Amino acid sequence: MSDASLSSPIETLAPPAKGRDVKTAIEAPQKTLYARSEAGVTRRVGVFAPNYGLEHVTYGIDLPDTKFSGVYGGTARRLLKGSYWDYSPWVFAPGTDLVHTFNHIPCNGDFVVSYELELPRTLGQWSDAQLKRSLDRLSSDRCRGILPLSEAAKAYATRRFEDWGYGHLVDKLTLFRGCVRTPDPLPVAPEKREGPIRLLFIGGDGLRKGLWAAVTAAERLHAQGMEIELTVIGKVTERSYVVGGQRIAGEELSRRLADAPFITHYQTLPNARIWSHLRHSDALLFPTVDESLGWVTIEAALCGVPSIVGGTFAQPELVRHGETGWILPMEADRDGRWIHLAGPQAMEAWPDLMESFAQGIVKAVTEIAQDRGRAVEMGKRAQSYLQAYTHPQAAATLDAIYSQACR
């Protein structure tokens, strides 16, 4: 979720007056950015291609003496196919001290780069020469820092840098988790919860994020006589890379969502409504099969709400099983990702995985029903555990990173 109450919008730098390279697709920022006013500015950080992830690590954070500026840049992706070209921009950032990108490795200028899963972002096929060019740019003095969003992402990159013969890049890795802007002030966890057990599912890609498991678990709990309410915010989707892009029909699931009197389904809601649902829930259901981070788990925790999550990639960093929530186990590879992810056995293994997740959710919610007070205490511990994502702590970390990078 984004927070529309951040400070004043910044200027967007003008593009070059003339001489656009015809091989480059110019990409101007498309979103409103945020930063403090001109007074006291001593550091200017350029932001290329504003997006949801970049907001969490740059312009959504109010730093002393720092102004974020949207900068122009371009890639050759409209002329040359391949993810290498998507993530290799040229930037035009006069008057900035540094450019901060998200997944992109600039071809010019001084920069730091945040990333969520892999870097370089090698979606699809890259040539060896393209990979080398990206790694050489990360090795250069122009790259002032590589900022993974999680320990899982840091370990993922470390193994690959070493495999590629670029182990020295590990020295540039600095964990920076980013910031979640909660409503001000930070929601206070309740002393107790009463009435129906309120469960919440949030996920735009219902297939990948385990909507079937969440709905199935809710139906079983209701059939057992438990008084529950499930709110679903998201869409029923039928295709995902996790099952190799194959279709899993969603008509039946859509019908079940519509017919169950204890389920309320929204395709989408404004952020303020989502925060309200989070604050009043007993638990977040997030049985995701693959996730680069999982901001919603953090948002729930900062509202004092425990989460029931799929045990993929960085989720085990965000949830302490039995202490701040519940982790649904899954067969995983060395990177902590589902062992059948996008593989030839994914479709065959999918029903068993969803059934396992549904059973795990039933078990966790049963524990909540048996001891509502314990669940409240878990939510409080979750809020304390993820304080690194609050604005004061994230701002201090980012300020230190920029101070080092701009020396």
C-alpha cells in the first residue's frame, strides 16, 4: 500500500533540450514523488522510474537535508528485446549527487541499487556478455552500494556473485529493508479481541498468493461451527508463472466467494479501508507460494496483527513461527523457494501444496480460537519485531547509506 499523506511533491527534471538518441526509449517518471522542501537541502538523490518498490526505499522516506528528484532516463527495450535492456537504463540526472534505482543497473552516473530478489534481474535469457556488462557496472566505482531488501535476497545474490567469479561484490552488499508508512500515529495493538474471528486475505494475484487455500480453510472452520468472518481483498486469477503459466480454472472459486455468507469479497479497496481492515483482524492469511518480500505481512505486523504465511523466501524473516505468527511449511530449494516453482511438476504438485496450506491455516486459526489472548500477544510481538520498517529506523539507515555513498 502507498500512503497519500506524505510530504510535498517534488520537481521533475527536464529532459535533454535536444539530441535524443533514437535507439533509446525516453521514460519520464509517471508518479508523484515526495520530499522535504528546498530549505536546508544539501543532498540530492535522483529517482529513476518511480514504482511501488522504489517508494519504500527512497521518496517515501523523509530524510534530513535530502531532496529526491525524479530523473529522466531511457532504455532500449522498445527496440531491443530482452530483460537486459529493460533493466539497463541511461539516466539524465544533472544536479543530483546520486541516483537510487530499484532493480535497474544504470549504464552511467553514480548510483545505489535496491533489489528484491535477484541482481542483475535476469528475467528470461541473457547472454554471457550482457551478464558480464551488468556485473562490471556493479563492480565499478560508479556503483556506491547494492541494497538487498532481505537477508534471503542478500544470500541469493552472494551465492550467484561467487558462482560468477564476482565474489568481491559481496563487500558492496548492505541490507536495507525499506520503510512502511503506516497511518500516523502507529496503530496500537488491542488489549483483547472479541466476537467472530476476523480473518483477512490481501493479494492481487489470488492464484500465486494461495487464495484457494485461504477460502478452503475458512469453509472448513465454518463447517466445524467456528464463528469466523473472512474478508478477501484481491482477484481470482487463473494463470501464474508459479505453475508455468498454465491455467487453473477459477469459476468454482469465484462462486464459493460469492455464495459464502461469512466471506466478504472486494476486488480492490482504497488504502485507508485496507488499513482499517488490518487493524480489526485477528490474523492475516497470506499463504503465498512465491514472494520476493511480502509488504502486506509487514503492514499487518505494524498494526499488531499476526500473520499466517507461506514459508517462501523472505517470509520466515518476517514471521517467527509460534511467536509472531505461523509459517506454513513447503518443500523448498536452497534459496527458500518452492521446489517445483515454474517447473514441469508444478501443476501436478499444486493441489497437494494448496491442501497442505489449507490444513495449516485451519490448525493456526483453531489455536487462535482456543486462546484469543495469545493471538493478541503474538500481534504485539510482531509489531515490536518489525520496528526496523518504521519511518524513524528506516530513515536513519538510509541516511547513513547515502552519507557513505556521497563521500
